[in-house]
Amino acid sequence: MNDLEVISNFEGSMVGRSRIEKNRVFIEIRKERITKGYKLDFDYNIHFHFGISNHSESEREVEVFLDCDVDSIPDQVFRNIWGSSDIRGNYEYLNIEGRSTVNRPMRFYFKVTVEGKGVRYLANYIPVPYEEIKQRLEFAIERTGGRKYTFGRSVEGRDLTAIEYGDINKKHTLLFVAGFHPPEQDATSIIGILERMGDEGNLSRILKNFSLVFIPVVNPDGYVHMMQGSNMNEINFHWKFFENSIVECPESHALWDYCLKVRPVFYLDFHAFTFWDMRSRPYTIPPSYMSSPYSRYILKEINRDLKELCGGRSALSDKILAPDILPTGLRREFGTITSPKFHVDMKEGLSSCEKLSADLFKKVIRAFDTVKELDKEDLLLRPHGRLSKGVNVILRDRVMDLIYTRIRPTLSRMKSKL
């Protein structure tokens, strides 16, 4: 009988089948359906989380094969693994050099030491228990006086909760969303904002001109079960927000109905780089997409400030302008100023990511402060506001889409071949 055992019976486990051969552990990463989005298929089956128990008295060095075998070890260096001896404890970065593939399907190989009569939990992201997230949120809400509003239910019936501040009906509503893709743990970005928002009387000053809405976990079932990137019906509804039935994706339907209620003039969603060797950055869209000179000015300011916040890094791709994602729907329906997909870098640590997110929030407020005398209606398209939604707006969108989703990507591909 082998003294090693793979542990998978815990909340957040991402293990399928496994087998053990002496000091070698072979594990299949738990998979979910690939989501077909606009022009692209989104395969988020890239994260792992499992435990190894050593029942012997002596320390064991274990070879771990994730979706690979002895004859198919990947050849790229891979270092980003976190470990803990307690499933509820803090995960620490492990200085382990392993191997992985660069592209999907992802495969991993590394060696790890497990002490005698010990347990080692391992992941290529920083696991944070959902209950811990909820506890920190409750404390931050109580401290800042936020209102909790349940705008819907998930597939398994969990509350979809928004945290509201200020007069949503009359003031500019700024909407911040997180928690689409569970392993990214970007709900902590919202926590970082809330925990710092009330310092030095800042909140009362902000609410004189704005209302704020935060949705920290839009995919609670995914967080509980640690889905790779989807809800419990395996819909990655960040990339396929529209065209889902209310049965298969009640989360997206409820969020859209809530957006119709609050009519946001600004929208941003948080994401995170987990094990990738990439640093924090925003995805930005060109200000020319905006329907008013005020909106274009504000977005230009936000794009610049967020880029500076990330050391000059930013990204623009045709997929972030896709018609089937929420930011595009908001922009076209309301004229919402959108800053989709701001990535923090979890390798920098949770506290650093939370501080960066709080600094981002200050940048957004600063940009809106420059035009705070505007009425909310002056930034929204009809029928939600005063801006005309005529042929010129539709034509501008089509021309911009032609440039940024067809011509620009084509020129980039041609340039890469030269």
C-alpha cells in the first residue's frame, strides 16, 4: 500500500481522476465546458488545487504530473505554485521550479516535498475561502454604511448582492464588478476599495456628487465550488453575457436587469493574472466610442491614469469590444463609460492587489470630479438620458468596430508575418 494520498474532498478542489505510482502522483485537472464567444473559444481549464497526504513517518519528495505523463513532461519553466499545510490557512509562495506548457491545453509537472505524517495543499493561484471573503465584506460594509441589495439568485440559489452607496436615482452611478472567474480571486479588489474608502472622510465627500455600486462576487456558485471560469452550468458569462437562457445563466439576466435599474454612467470589472508571468494592466477602449464630449474626456483621463498606475502597461484587443460581453451592452444601451477588464497581478500578493484597486478607485473619482457639475442624464443615451441615439451614433459604432475589430487585427497579423 502506498503511503501517499491525493486529497480532493474539500471545498475548492479542482481534481478529477488521480493515481499514484510510488513517488509519482498523476492528476487530471477538473475540466468544464469551453465557452464559444465572439470569434473565439474561451478555455479556462488552466488552474489546479489539490492536496497530498504523506502517511509515512519520513519526508517524501513527490513528482506531480498534471494532465501529463512521464513521457510527455512540458518543456517550459514554471515557478508559480502556492502551498499550505492547512486548507483554511494562508497559502505561501513556493520556490519550486517546474515545467508547463505555454498554450492550452495546459499541462504541469513539478516536484514537491511533503513532511512525514504531513499534508501539503497546492495550487497555481492563491486560494481564499469564500466564507473569508464574505466575512471581510460584511465588516467593510458595516464600517462604511453600505446598503446590501439582492438583485437576483444564482443557479444554486445563492444571493447575488450589490453594495450601494448614495442616491442611485439622481447621482452619477459608478459600477464596479468582480468575481466572474473564481480562481482569479478579484473579489478582494472590491474589498480593498471598501476597506480604504471611508478613510479621512473621503466617502462623505464622494457621495456629494456620485452614487456607488459594488458587486464583489457576481458568480458565487463558482466561488464556492471553485469553477475554472464559469457558473454551475459551465457558462463563462463574462465572455458570453448575452444569448444565455435565464435557466442556464440567471446571473447574467439578473445583472442586466439590475443595470437597467441603476443606469450606470461608468462600469469597470476586475480580473487577475494568477500564475501567468504578466503584470497588472487595464484593458482600455478608445474614447472615440463615447457618445458625448464629456464622456470622451472622462474616458481619456481614466485610460491615461490607469495606464500610469500600471507602469505604462495597457491592452486593447478586438475581443474586449465583442458585442456579447457586458461592457459593450452597457455602452450601446446607456452610453456608459466603460473600462473593461482591469487585471491585478496576484503574484504581488493580496494586500498589494487590494491597494492597487483602491488607488484605481481614486483615479476614477478624480476623472469624474473634473465634470461633476453635469447632470447624470447628460451622460446617458436616450431613453435613459438626454443624449441622442440617432443614426450618427450607430454609424460611429460601426466605423469604430470596423477599425478595431477587423482592420487593426488584420494589420497586426500581417506585421507579425513580416
